[in-house]
Amino acid sequence: MTFFSNTTYRLAFIALLLLLAATVYHRTAHFDDAWFAEQSYWLVRDGVVRSALFAGYNGWETKLYVFHKLFIYAGAGLMSVVGFSLAGSKVLSTLCVVVAGGLLWQYARWWSREGQWLAVLLFGGCGAVLYYAAINRPELLCMTLGLTSYVALDRPITKDSKSGWAGFWAGLAALTHLNGLIYLAAGGLWLLTRAGWRPALWFGLIGGLTTSLYFADALADSNMGGLIAQFRNDPATQSNFSLTDKLGVMLGYHQVFFHSLREIPLTALTLLSLFFFRAHLRLTNPVVLYLSLLVASFWLLTKSNFNFYYLLFVPWLVLAVVGGLIKSREVHTVRQLKAVRLALLTYALCALVSAGLVIRENLEKPYAPEQNARLASLMPQKGTSVIAPIGFFFGQMDNYAIHGLTYYHLLEKQLGTLPLATFFAIAEQRNVTYVVSDDPGNMSYQIPLDGPAEIGAYRRIFRDSTRVIYAKVSKNG
């Protein structure tokens, strides 16, 4: 008994590929695209990971020690070939989706061909995957390396877990993003439970040594103090230093799985599977055990419940659903079979809606490189200093010395408030020639579109419905 015909699965897969391509094409810029692309840019150009966009903050303009290391290195290697463009910055994430899909296909071969189709389609149809498949963030690479580790661990037929290789891949996941430590924790405990302490110890040793490469640059510079200082002062780590903040994150942890339509369909499908197929999805099931260890590890580790962290769990949510479906399908009644089909078709409909929302965003928002070029045409003094959204990096990183508006947003958080007059006084002090505003809601210092035509040493030279440009007035007028 199968849920759908092989022809249906093939057509669904082709539709998924077209859907993914439609969301990736001319993809709108995400805040992190430029932030991480710039780090890779300086690594290729100067041999040092740093950030001019955040010059003056946490020593980042000189050298970054706390960053998503393997992700930045991989991005640098890839973008040195495809270019430091907005589209180029997104290639790595898209490749990770393809590789992770291939790994799921490989793992599910132990079940059946239908299991393989279901695994790939549920993964690619997850709204979070569709959304982040073309955003320059490290979670997809981290997830793919974690999945590689799990595939090496759980080998249902041969039973010979490759614990050393699994530890290596889990260590690379942690080197990509420190949240990847959950794959080390889950893998070690999984092995301890299922295979004993020797393979678990070997896994932990190899994984730990791989992760320790995180400190290599600071040790080479004899500057572990700098790494510690950057870690303690990084705005992304602050929630783990306050007990109240940490408890708040832990209490709101469930939100990771229920943020929006991107996460809810797969989460709901997993919960339904765990309930209705519970005879096959107990903790003795290797996927369920690993998923449970991942969820528990991240609950203890995480500093926030951001929606993009959901990606770290997606492959195992998918495998839990598919495992339950495949192992119980022979005992399904006709009514149950219809219910499963309805649930899967509803999931497919949610995927279409999620993809449609991404495509609509791509159509409605200006394409950043083109918008940047239009703004730059109004800023003829090339080679000068500008304050602009960090996304102005794309297409303009070689034309101006760009200081990001996000730096001033962080400065305002430190000071409590940063009046517009004070902001422009700082710009004048730093000999900034042009100031470009950002969209409301972005993590940037907000310059109002209806602000004064002249403020301090600056005069407004352009304004439309989304941007305003101020230029420094020469002393001669």
C-alpha cells in the first residue's frame, strides 16, 4: 500500500524544484546577507575577518575572533568564485538545501522508495527551508553538517556507526555556528545510550578537537583575551549572561516551533505522527531519540528563540514523520489512508502559500543591488565615507567607505537615545560625505523621511517613499 503513486511523487518533486527556483530568483535582501558577506569579503581581500560596517564596535574593525567561522570561510571560498554580490552571497545556503535533501534521500533508502520521496518533499516543502534557502545565514550549513553526522551514526542495516567521522562532522557543525554544539551533545548521548561509552568517547574526542579549531586564530595571535572580550560584549550573546533573560528564553522555547506558517505545518505533522504512530515512534526509535536529545540540548544552550533556529531540527522532524508513516502504512485502514493523504496535501498547500509569500516579497521590495546603484548615482564623490544601511555593501563596497547604520542603532541602545542632531554631528566629526536612511523596522538607526531639509552640516539631496540621502555641504556653500 502506498500513499501516492510514483508518478505523483515525481511530478511533485519537479514542482518543488520549480517552486524553490521561483523563490530564489531575484531574492530580496535580508539583513544578514551583507553582514556575513562583508566578513568573507575582508577575509579574501585582506586575509583577516573584520568589519568596516561596524567600525568602532567591539574591535570588529580590526579583527573578529567571535564569528561563524566555517560559514565565513566557506562563504569566502565560494564568493571569491561567484562574486561578492547579493545573489552570490546566497549560493551557499541554496547548495546546503540540495545537499541536505540528498542526505535525507540516502538515509531514507533503508525504508523504501516512497520514504525517500516523502523525506525530500517534506524537507523541501517546509516553509522555513523555502524562506532561508536564499538567505546568507549559517543555520543551513550547520544543519547539513549535523545531518551528515547523524547519517554516519545511524546505519540501520550495517549497524556499524562511524563514530569518529560522525564526531568530525558534528565538530564542523559547531565550528559553523556554536549552536551546532547540540549535535555534539545529542550524538554523544545517542551513542552512549545505544552503543556504550567507548564509541561515545571517541565521538566526543574527535568532535571536541574539531570544534577547538574555533580558538586557533586567537591562539595564533596570543589574544585569547580579545576573543573572550568580544564574546562577552557581542550583542548576540547577552541573553545567556542574565539569569532572568535566560529563564525567559527557556520559558518561551516552544515558540521556536510555532513562529508562523513556515514552522507550524511540519511541527503539527510531527506531533500528529508522534501521537498516532506512537507504537513505532518511541524513544527506542533512533530518530526520535536523537530528536529528543537535540530539543533538550538546545533548550539548555540557546540564547534566543529566533525563528531561523528551527532549521536546526527540520531533518529529524521530517524523518520522524516519514518513519512513522512508512512503518505503519501496512496496517492503515482506508479511512486512515485518506486522512494521511489529506494531511500531506494540506502540507503541500502550506508550502505553496509559504513560497507565494516569499515571491510576493521579492516582487514588492526593491532589488537591493539595483536600488543601491540608483542611490549611488546621486552620490558622485566616490571613495568618500558614507553612513548607510549595511545592505548598501552590495555593489558599492569598492566605491565608498561604508559605515553601517546598525552601528548607530547599537550605539543608541548603549546611550539610551541618540538625537538626530547628535547623530549628524558625529557624522560631521567623522568626515562623512553622505548619509543614506534605511527602511523602518530594520535594525538600523532610523532617519525619518520627513526630517529637516538641513541639519548641522548636511543638506537633504534626495527623498522618495523609502529612502532619504543627506550630503555634507561644503564650506563654500
